[in-house]
Amino acid sequence: MAYDPYTATLEESQLGMPTVGRSVTATLFVSPNGDDSDGSTWAKAYNTIQGALDAASTDADDCTAILIGPHATYYDIDTAGDPTWTGNYEIKNTHRRWSPIINEHNDATSIFKFTGKASLSDLAFSSSDNGVGGSVGGVIMTQPGYRIRRCGFNSESVTHAVKAIHIDGSAGLINGGIMEDIEVRGTKTLTTGIYLDAGRINTFNRINVHNSLTAVQIVDATSDSNYFKDVDIGNCTIGLDLDAGNGQHFDHINFHECTTNVDDEVGDHYWSNIHGQFPIDIEPDNTAGVNVACAAGADTWGTDTEVRAAVTSTKPFRIVGTHCEPDAGRIYQVRFSADSGSTFYDQLQMSDSRRESVAAPSGTEFIFNAGTRISASVRDETGSGNVNIWLEIQEI
């Protein structure tokens, strides 16, 4: 006999229940086909998500699993303001494309806000105008250790500014959160994909943000050491808007068709495997270059000389090549520094009247932060020469 979830007993329903991934103290079911009684089985499922959330425990020592069944159209939260729930929840859908979640209340400003611990997976959220001159945002998380996995956020139809995902640590620093396999599609003049406020050591993995005003915005000085890996950012006005926070890690970030890829007001982050079609310019933009002189005396390094000023470096950048023109045909060495001569990231040698060289030795990729000063020093066989230098700059 075929299993029918809507006539099954409690024990049979729980045996057929998908694993939610963590220990829970209670399980509630949501389905448009339930009788909306107590949510204890699929047959008795609540018809609305807010019905299950309202029934769930708010005890800080409890965690309620809320399992959401497919819906032919959508689930409507239909609650004013930022609909807020204070308990601990593991909320899971069958598939993020099968049951969109919206909030059509005229006074709504978001779909969900969680002030307790929350984990969301396999959910789709759709933002839209609320009918009274504003638009409804997405999800607001306020506690450490949040999880958002395999979720989609759509705000293509809004006419006012919205945040798809708001990690709000303004009432207390948020750390240890994980967001992975996330799709955000918005409006290029209105949507902020991920807004991180006072969040530290959070992980963002396999994220796609397209058609948004800002893909990722980081604010508050405590927003340190967050990890972003495998992020695709396309057709956004600003890709990464780094307003505050130190030491973010960016690895395998792909930019395409953005007005500005990175707006960085901090300048001390870690960059690796940054991809996109980034133009290359020669600096300085003249035929004279920057003259760097040797010290008096053979094989003696001359004074550390600025080649690219810190104020010029307004974006992260690569140096993809150097052009060096010695004043005479003897052996010269040139070394380059990103910390005013304390250490050196590249050293070149030339014995002709001209030399061009790639500036990333041994396959190492140097991506310098905004606000980085590039300098050089020179030595030669006699201690009486100088070298004119140009840099090929590729800004991210």
C-alpha cells in the first residue's frame, strides 16, 4: 500500500520525515493540504508558516524543526513590519523553487526576522511592493551561528530600496554564521544582496548576486575577518562595498558587467583568484616615467622612491607588468616594495638599455589593497645611474 502523508500516523510521518541536520526538541509540519490543527503530522499540518512559528516553543533551550511542503502558488506571511519570532528554529522546505515565501501585508517591511537562533534551508523568498509606498525586504538574522543554505532571494519587482539578506548585529556582534549556495536576483538601483552589519568570522560560500545596487555591503568597525569564497557578482552597480571592518578574505570572486567592482574604504583585506575583465593602464601616463636613482657606490641600493602613491590606489589592483629604462648599458637591479621599503615583492635585473617584465614571480599573485603605496629602489655596477619606471596597473 502506498504511503500517504496526509493519512499517516505521527510515527509514520516522522519515519518519512527528511533529516533536518541537527537535534530538535519538536517537529511541526506546514502544508496547504493539512487540516491546520496542531501541525503534528502532514495530515494535521498548519496551512501557514507563521502558524507553525507562532505555535513553536520560545524556550531558549528548545529548537523546533518546521518542515514545509510544496505549494502550488506561494506561502504568504501576511504580517506587518518585520515579522519577528524569538524562538530557535530549523526551517526546511522540499526545494527552494517549489514553495516561494512572500509577505503581502500592506505594512510589511520584510518577510522574516529572527531574534533567536535560526537555520533556513531550501527556501525561496520573493520581495515586492507593499502597496503603501514602500517595498518588502527579505530575511533579517540577528543571532550568531545562523545558517542560510540553498536559498533563493528575488526582488526584481520592487520600486523602493530593499535588503535581500540582512545580517544585523547592531544589538550584539554576530559571528560563526554560514551562508552557502545562495542565489540573489534584484534590481540594479534598489537591491542590496547581502548586508553585513557587525558580523565577524562569518562564512559565505557559493553565492550568486546579480542585478543589484550592491551585491555585498559590509558596515560597522567590528565586521572583521569574514570569508567569501566562490562568489559570482554580475550586473551590479557596486559589487563589494567595503565601508568598514578589517581583514576580509576574498577567494575565487568573479565580477562581470558591474559599474564598480569594488568600493573599498578600508584597504587591508586578503585577495586571491579574483576574476573578471579588468582594463590595464600604464602609470604614470606620460613618456617620462618615474626616475629612480642609484646610491653613490657600486652595488648600493638607492633611496626608496614612490612609483604609485597611496592616494592613487583607490581600488584593489594588480601590477601585471613593469617597464624599466636604464640610463646606460650596464647591469642594473630594481626592487619593488608595497610597504615603503621594509620588504620587497619583486626584483628585476637588466643589462640592456630597456627591460619589460611581469611582476608576479614564481606564479605568485599579488593583489594589493586600496591605499597601497608602491615604491622602488635601484642599484648598478658603478653607483652613478638611474632608471625610469612605468607600471602596468590592472584595477579590480
